Amino acid sequence: MIEKNDLINILKNWNIWENEIDVGIKRGKYINEIYPYIKRKEILVLKGIRRCGKSTIMKQLIYELVKKGVHKKQILYLNLEDYNFKDSLNLKLFEEVLEVYLKYSKNKKITYFFIDEIQNIEGWERFVRTIYDQGKKIKFILSGSNASLLSKELSTLLTGRNITFQIKILTLKEYFSFKKNGSIEEYMTYGGFPEVVLESEKLTKKIILQQYFEDIINKDIISRNKIRNIELVFNLSRNIIANSGTKTSLNKLAKTYGVSDTTISTYISYMQDSFLISKVPFFSYSLKKRHNVLMKPKYYATDNGFVYVSNLNFSKNIGKMYEMAVFLKLYDSIKNISYWAEKGEVDFVLENQGINVTSTNNIDKREYEGLLEFKKKFKSNIGKMILITKSISKIENGIEYVPLKNWLLE
């Protein structure tokens, strides 16, 4: 374990006790959503893909606390990605951190304990629940980069004790707050990771995205799940991401890579757990049909930039870029997204809404016919029909035509 003198020095480097707060560019929608819960007793959990800005949002919450009168030494921030902790990632670390912090700070009031990348310590939920149930004056704000791990633990030991928020990459509206002179074309190509958005050099953007991709695969998929077939995971991940929005056959992928359907399904689930991709299933009110293996799902990358570094032709495929941009806007705010394809096709189905996407103003009739077929089949259950276009804005035959940029900025 780390010596106590060394531990307090590590904590001093990360905390604001003797330093100013660098909060970066404020992501107001998350601060406004999360901060009202910070004085409640529940454990707050920020989950999301690696490098989406969870740590920065934690710092912004710290800033809000200090601004509203909380003393700096009431706040404790622990970053479990710090290399100094690599040989000390066990439950004992939490105890030692609290011990040296309380001795240093002499804090008798409530402690706001921020723990970044909580999933790096196995069994963390037992420690957090014990402190919570003992009624100690500690408010936990946690972050994590693994959906399944967090969900499993939050739904067992921490049921009713937590409030969870998912942090995502920048929306187009946020992108323009980060980069006043940006363009929708750049956003659709390189995506919305904050560090990538703020980087001006295109080659550097690409290098950062490739590094993010490799870190997620290595740390959140291969290492966490103790996978030996590293090459398969990388190849499968690139395949799924490069073909974002394409109907996916597990059987076909299994034959391509010479493994079982179960292996492919398992690896895809790991990709979803790391927030690298998101599943869009076939739409049907019938559970039997919805879960029929013949109704192939679609998978989308959770950032345009990953498609760009996985598919060399992505920046030339304007139609795919439009579709990805629409998906990411929906992914940011809608929980249940699906698609429909029978006589016609609808790119995205929400609760009572159908959306098709085209990147041109010379609209192929299949785009609006798909929406009309969908409306005809489900009649009164379906409300608004939207066709997202390059720049056409009108309402015709019950379909609302909306320019992409307008729709993204709504």
C-alpha cells in the first residue's frame, strides 16, 4: 500500500484544498440536471463512455458547491485512474484515503466524496453502501465507464440508494458552445468528444480518436473481461462501428470470424457495456416479433469520430453522416429507439413517431413512402412523421420536412 505521507501528497495534487479549480467549459445541461440532487442523501452516479467529460462535470459540480459556500476542505476527490494507485486498487484504499483526508482537513461537517472511475475497485458498492447505511456524514458522487457493471451493482446492493445520470458526448448545440467557429460538417466527421472538438489539427483529432478507441477496447473490454482473443475483439469492434446503422447478423459475423454466435453476442454486449455502441432493435408492438432472431438489430457507434477512424470512406458518405448525426441526437435524449422495415423502411422509430433521414433535397420516393406505409400500418398509434433533409422545410401529406441543422439544434 501507499505510505500515508505519499497518499496525502497524491490527494493534494488532485484536490482543490490548496489549488484553484479548473472547470473547463461549462456543460450547463448536466450541471442543471445533477446539482439539485447534490444536497440529498442518495449516492449520485455519473456513467458514460470514457473521455466524454465525466471528470470535468465532477469538477464543475465541485465549483458549484464552493460557489454556494461549501468549504474547499469539505470536498474530497479521488481519481482511480491515477497510476500511483495501480497496485492499491482494493477496498482498503478507500479507508486509507478517508483516514488521511480527515486527519489533514479536520473536517467535522459533511464530506462530499467524489470518486472517479469507481469500477476500478472490485466490490466498491459494499464499501459505499456500508458508509451510506451507517448514516455517516459523507455524500458520494461517483463516476464509471461500464454500464453493465454499474447497473448490476446499483440494482442489487444500492437499490433505492442511488440516482444515476448518463453523460454523453457533446450535442451539436454544445459543440458550438465549445467551438464558436465550428461547422456541422466537422462535427459530423470528427464527433463530439470535448478534447477532439477543441483540437484544431485534423491529424491530431484522428490520432486522439484512435487512442480513445484503443483505450476503450483494451481497458473496458479486454482487460475487464479477461479476453484472450485480442485481435478478434478489435476486428469485430471496427467492423460493427464501420457499418453503423446496418442490420447485423450474428450468424454471419460468427462465420466470418470462425467463432460461435454466442461469442459474437457476448463481445457485442461488452461493446455496449463500454458505451462504444448502442443497439437499435426492430420495432413491433409484438414482443414475439421484436425478439425474433430473424429481425436483425442495428448497432450504431456512440460517436461519429469512431466511424470516421474505422471506415476510410465515411467522410465521403454524406448519407451515412446525416443518419449518424440524427441517431446521436436521439441517443442523447431518447431511451427507446428502434427501426422498422417491411414494405417500406423507417430509419428511427420513437414512442409514437417515425423519422427518415436523407442528405439531399432530391428526395427518393422511398423515403416518404416508407413513412406513409408505417403510418398506414400502425394508424392511430403513430403521430408525427418527420423527414430530415438537407435544407427543405415544409409539411406535405402529413409529413414534416425539416433541415438537418435545424432539427439538430432544436
